[in-house]
Amino acid sequence: MTQKSLTERDRSCTWHPYTQHGLGRDPMEVASAKGSKLKLNDGREVIDAISSWWTILHGHGDPVLVETARKQFETLDHVLFAGATHEPAVRLAERLVELTPKGLDRVFYSDNGSTAVEVALKIVLQNFYQNGQPQRQVFIALNGAYHGDTFGSMSVGDPDPFFEAYKPFLFECVRIDPTADALAKAFEQLGPRAAGVIVEPRIQGAAGMRTNTPEFLQAVREQCDQHGVAFVADEVMTGFGRTGSLFACDTAGVRPDIMCLAKGLTGGIFPLSATVVSEQIFQGFFSQDRNRTFFHGHTFTAHPVGCAMALASLRLCEERNVPGRLQEIGQRIQTRIEPLQQNPGVSHLRQLGGMVAWDLVGSNPDDCGYLSQVGPALHQASLEMGVLLRPLGNVVYALPPACTTDAQADQIADAMLALADRFA
Ligand SMILES: Cc1ncc(COP(=O)(O)O)c(C=O)c1O
């Protein structure tokens, strides 16, 4: 009897995220990972130029993080976080309060980016509900926004192209381009119904690595203050050095009222997220009345292993100057692909910290956006060059981990140049 391959077995029993199985594209079979490389079952090695969905911060299998996890598993593997507490959760909360912009003082843990956002939205709505402004129910968000896949986070995300089927079930949200004027108009339209503004600061990832300006974020802060509503910064992708600063909000000198953190929090290798909230909002729940409790929690809230790893990762971020190294990597790739500026098939070459992106302007102007036909072909071609890229449709980008060497950064840039040669 012939043995089935991993892909054949996979095909019969798994359902992959953001994957149309009917297209019959085989997944890459990954055997192991170390540093910035993935080793495939057929022996090939590929550079993880997208940090495995924007998570891996220091590199795969970082010995400090692996050892931290092992030790924490031996000491305290898991305990509920309702009516109990533990050193890693408290120490991490103390550290996040120190590191996030001044005024963010309370940490609510969950375990992925969508729930970090869901928690933020629920906190804002319940706070208004129980403190005399129940009519404040509508968020303002950006065109193209992506904040996750739970119903609340989908509601503030742009339904196009992912969430059309759920539209009747999503709550009201006003969508704008990232300008101060558009924001002012949205506030005018909503009047006393506005509850808050949610943004991916400086760069919208899933929208196609679309940037926004520090001035826009400053306008969000000012206008939220003016209208007495919450500024929610979704730093799920941008947090922990990706923009060249520890947080994207730091690049604009703004303090949101709530910051959502996930992905890179544990160095990107353990599911943990945090919603960091101002003391003022926390006080909106503080009471002798049990009805004013924030009735939200997840089984693995504040997982001790994740918290210990996040603490270790934050120490490494500082010791190794991760934001600075990511900035250098981004700059190096950007400089090497600079000739793309002259390529008429390429537009919007851009870099922010360790993230570099450009748009492929194919012969068919309608074939752009996440579902562009060219995306999977670009992905396949990059893999054949030993570099894992997973373009957002026609948007080619790299966002590698901080352990990426200069030679590997050059290899990523060369793969991008080759993609442009072949497809632009
Ligand atoms: C800005 C942003 N927010 C939220 C999320 C959702 O995070 P998760 O996939 O961990 O639920 C993502 C995921 O890519 C993201 O980029």
C-alpha cells in the first residue's frame, strides 16, 4: 500500500484559513523553522519574508523564548484568570503600562488580534451605556480597514471583499478616508451617536499596506477629545517595532484611549493579545454593582506561558534594538528595489520601518485588490526563488523578522525585482 503524502492527508481532513480549497492549490509542507527560514519537507529552505502572517518578531525558534516557554510550562502551565492572578500576567501588565503611551494604565488579556479589538469595542459601548450616554453606538473607521474576523471586528472592518455575506448582521459604522476633514464630516453626520474612532495607525495592513500620516492620527486625537469619544488604535500588526518605533502611535506622538496588541506581543510565537485601556475608561466600570462588570473573558485569558514569553520578547526588543534593526532591514530592501521607481508596471513603492510594499499595475486595471488573479502567481513564483511572499492581491510586500541578515534582506529584494521583471 502506498503511503499518502502530507498534502493528500491534509486535503481529506483540514479546512485552511482564507483558502478556497476548490482551486486545488497545494499548501507548502513545512517541516521546521529556524531564524528567518522555513524548512520544507522536500528539503528546500525559504526565507519567511512576511514573518508568518506578520507575527515572528525576532526569528523562529529563538532560544531565549523557547527556554522561557519551557520553564514557564514547568512552573505554572495554566490557571484561570477570573478570581486568580499570577506573576507573569501582572509583570507583563506593568511592563505594557510602562511602554505604551502615557495614560494607558489597564491591561485586559485575550488571545488573538480579533478578540483584542472585540474587547476594545465592547468596553467602549458598555462604558457609554452604563454612564449616561447609551446613544453613543456608532464607530468611525477607515475605508479598507481590517480589524479581524469576529462580528464586532468585522463590523468596523470594510466588508469589501471579505465580509459581504455577513453584512446584514454587522453593526453600523461610518467609513472614511484618513483625512482630518473626512473625520470632521463623519462626526458632524453622527452627532451624539458617535462612540469612537478605530484606526490601524500609520499603515493599514490587509487593505494593501496603505499608509496614513502622523497628522491624521493627531487629528483623530484632537477630534476624539473635542467630541468626548474613544480613540482606539489597532496596533495588532504595527506593534513591537514594525514601524521603526515600538508602537506606530509613537511615530505621531499620540496617545489613544485604547490600544490593541497581539501578533508580535510574544515575539509572534504564542497566541496572546492585550487591550490596553486608560484608567478613566476602567473607572467607568469600577463599582459595587455587579451589573457594571465587564462580562467578557476567554478560557485562556492571560495564559502564563504567553505572558512569560511576552516579557522575554520585550526584553529582547530592547536589548537587540528590534525597532532599529527592522528599520535598517526595511531601508536596505527599499534601497535595493529603488530601480522599480522607473518601472511603469510598478507604482507606490513605499517603506515604513521594516515594511516595504509596492503595487503591481498589471495590464488589466480592474484586476487589483485582494482578489486580484495575479496574487497566487506572485506567491508561487517567489517561493520558487526561495522567498516566502504572500502578496495582498497585486500588492507585493515584505515584512521580515529582525534576525534577517543583510544577505537575506538582499535576497528578498532580488526576489521582488525578479517578480517585477516577470509580471510588471
Ligand atoms: C490590524 C489588524 N487587526 C486585527 C487583526 C486580527 O488578528 P487575528 O488574526 O490575530 O485575529 C489583524 C490580522 O491580521 C490585523 O492586521
